[in-house]
Amino acid sequence: MDPRVVHRLRCPVCAEPLAETTAGTARALRCRRRHSFDVARQGYVNLLAGRAPHVGDTAEMVAARADFLAAGHYDLVSVALADAATAAARRLAAAGPVDGDAAARPGAGDDAGADRPVGAYPLVVDAGAGTGRHLAAVLAALPDAVGLALDVSKPALRRAARAHPRAAAALADTWRRLPLADASAAVLLDVFAPRNGAEFRRVLHPAGTLLVVTPAEDHLTELVDALDLLRVDPDKADRVAGSLAEHFDPTATTVLRSRLELTRPEVATLVGMGPSAWHADPAVLAARIAALAEPIGVTLAVRLGTHHPR
């Protein structure tokens, strides 16, 4: 794993710094209290303390997401995140080091990382990263940054670990304490994923930025009506704001909207990568998709919210 990312990681058991060790062909991250976490041969590390309450997206859902994103249908979101992250990096650079902040010494107590300020190589964390495609787009726009993809889905992490040369991946539950040093991240991405306001605030630098993407009310509305899919909660925006209000100030909201023209197989892939995949009867869903006339016009509509720590 990239040592610059490892310097920012912390043991999920005792919160001590981690270092990479190698025994033969086996690799692991270990803290000074000898808690050890294996690095899988696919490149991600399991930093989950205890058992996960759920296993996240299945291999089939992850494959569907990878195929759909690779076709460029959600590139609008990736580009917007990259632009917002670039602005966030400029904001952090202008802020300079914060005296006494853990971010100024992300490896405090660890000689290898003690003199590396957060601005020297901004860390971009993607909480609920999935395949890592959005993280990869952000890293491509920030040549001095490194990235960390967090997810509970092993199939997703296998892909995220290979999403970008400067990205690492770790199995972690975002509802628990994140395996990162205090104030160690410059930018935190949350795209259609759970939001842990307290932990996001803890790991973000005081001048850092949280970027949250959520569906707007008319997101995929044509498919919701035709296929009887799960609907976006009309109070979604208020719930997002409420979940973060104690720890973050919202500073900007942008609605991203485009028109997708999809084939039936692409619609099946789109449905298969989202939450409706857990609830829809496969046979009924397949019959409804087969009845759709091609091309199938679908609205992509999401909100990108920018938040700064209080």
C-alpha cells in the first residue's frame, strides 16, 4: 500500500499508527501493540474491528455498477466531484498548517510520518467508495493527492484497490470509528452512502471539505414509475442536512441533471447496481424491462453538497 496513505491510517482497535510488514509473500498492517490486519492479495486491507453488521453490495451489484459507470453515464458526477475537490484543495493550501492540530503531524509519535503536513500530499477519502471510479476521477484532477476507498463490500474493494495508482482501499464500516488519524483528510467524498457526521468531522482537517452526493426527487423518475422501484424520500435533503448539522456548515448545493438514453440491458444494469436490487422480484422486473420501448429516456438528477467543518 502507498506509504503516504498508511501514515494516515490508525489501528481500529487502539487508534495507534500502523505500519506495513511483510512475512514471505504475506503483507499486513500492524500497530505497536501488535494488532495486525492482513492485506488481501487483491490489494485492500481489512480494518474492520469485529464483524460487520452487513456485507454491503454483492459481486453482481458491483459488477453492474462497474459496467454502467464504465459506459460514462455518471461521468457528470465524477467531473463535478473533481472540480469541487480541486477547489477544496486550493482552500486547504491557502489555510496553511493549523498549530497543534493532528493534521499537521498525521504520524505523531511515528517518526516516518511526523514531519508530513496534511497539505504536503492531500488525502482524499471516499466513504462508501464502491468501485472507486469517482475517487479515481478526483485523484486524476489532484496530482499531489493520495486516496483511500472505504467500503464494507469486499467485491467493491477488489475493484477500488485498482481504481487508481495513488488509491488504497480498506474494509471499514462508516458507522463505526474510521481507521484514520484525527484531521488527516483534506477531502471526504460521500456518494449515495451513509453519513457519519461525527466521524467525518473528526478525520477532516479544519480547512477540509466534505462533498456529499444524494439523489434529487426526480432521479431516475421514469424507471421508478415504469418498474415500480424504490422512490427517493421527498425529505431526503432535509434528512441529509440534519445528519450533518451538528458538525458541518453547508456552503453550497449544486443540482446536476442530464438526460440518459439507455438500452434495456443498460436499464437492467442500472437497476441492478442500486438499492432496488435488494427488493425487486427478478422475474417481474425482467418482464417490465422487456416491455420498455428503446431508447429509454431516463433522468439523472443528483445534488452535490459542499460542507465545511464547524
